Amino acid sequence: MSGKDRAPGLRRRLRPMLEDLDSPAGRRFALFIQTLIFLSLVSVSLETLPELPRRWRYLLDAFDLMVILVFTVEYALRIWVARRPLRFVFSFYGLIDLAVIAPFWIMGADIRALRAFRLLRLVRVLKLVRYSRSLNHFWHAWRLVRADIQMFAGFVAIFLYLSALGIWHFEHEAQPEAFASVFDALWWAVVTLTTVGYGDLYPVTVGGRLFTMLVVLLGIGLVAVPSGLLASAFQEVRRNERESRELRRRHHREGSGPEHPGNGR
């Protein structure tokens, strides 16, 4: 059999490992990649130790090089087995995979040069989204309610501005340095609306305190709204997945029935 004849068969064998988390090969590969990501994060943390022996630094460099090579091979294989390679390259997951390996190769395959860009290496955490079923559920849930949350975010921005304008009106004369302008009052509006309340800015007038009570009460409700939207969307995604899994099982049983008539006993 020639290489051209073997290539399609090899793609079919690799595709479940790379794209199907429900297959045994896919689960094993996902666990392998998740372990590499976790160890890579530990490696980044160990590199920050000020008195780390040089030998350990060499070992960490070698491990990081191995991780980059594995992720590079994985990225190349995903392009090779993809039914539409360009669509994968510009997809969310494809861009994450590229962002993980691109800094290393752009800098001339120099591990030491990447030490100054540890935050770029933390992009590897995003690869967990592909291999975690729960994170995938969250991503699908976000897509269901994205338009609602975007509209809600616009409403929150307007309310933040109105809160800053209101507290400036009540507190500007009493605290001209703390609330010199609406822009200064925006910090108070953010920490109050999110119920964080650092305490560096607080009202001293009666009107300002009453206004603050109103903003805090509304802030509690504003925090709960997106949480409720995501929770309901998450439940819908889980329900759809269960129905899809049950449908696949039913089709599998119906398809295997004629071939194995003795199964019904």
C-alpha cells in the first residue's frame, strides 16, 4: 500500500483521538495534554524561585522545550486531520493552539528569551477549555446567552455612569478632593455597584449615604442577573447533551439489532 493510500486511513484513525472526547483514545489524549499543561504551569512557577539551582533550570528548560514540541506536533496534526483546515486555523481553538506555540518559534526557539514573557506562556491554560467537558459546557452556554449579556453589560455601563454622576452631585461640595469630577466618582461607582467597597471613598452627607444604599441594593441584583442567565443556559446545554447521548445510544442499539438478533434475550 502506497503512502497516498495510507494517509486517509491514518487521518480517520487520528481524528477520534484529536476531536472526540468520548472515545477511549480521545480521553487518554486529553488526559495527557491536561497533565502537560498542569506540569507546565508548575514549571513556570518554579522558575520564579530566586535561588533555584542551575541544574534545575536546565531541566525546566528541557521540559518546556518538550512541551512546546508536543503542542506543535498536536497543532500540525489537527490541521492535517481537519476536514476544513482553514476553518480550524481561524477558529477559537485553533487560535489558542497557535498562540501557545507562536511566541516560542517567533523568538528563535529560545526558552530563555521566553522567561521574560511568562504571561504569554500562561495562554496554555486556555487549552484546557478544549479538553474539559465542563468548560465546553460553559462555552456553549455563553454562546446561548451572549447577546443578552452584551445588552445587559451596556445597561450596567449606563448605570455606572449615572451612579458616578449621582454621588458626585451629593458629595462634591463636602469632599472636593475625593469627588473632584465624575471621572473620580467612577471608581466609587465600580466598587460600590459590585459590592466590593474598599472604603477609600465613602459618602459623608445624608443624601450621599441614602444614594449609596440604593446603589448597593441595585448592585446585588445586577450581579445576580448574569449568573442566572448563565445557570439556565448551562442547564439547557446539559439537557441537550443528555438527549443527544441518549439518541446516539438508541441509534446504536437499533443499528446493531439486525446484526445480532440474540441480543434481545
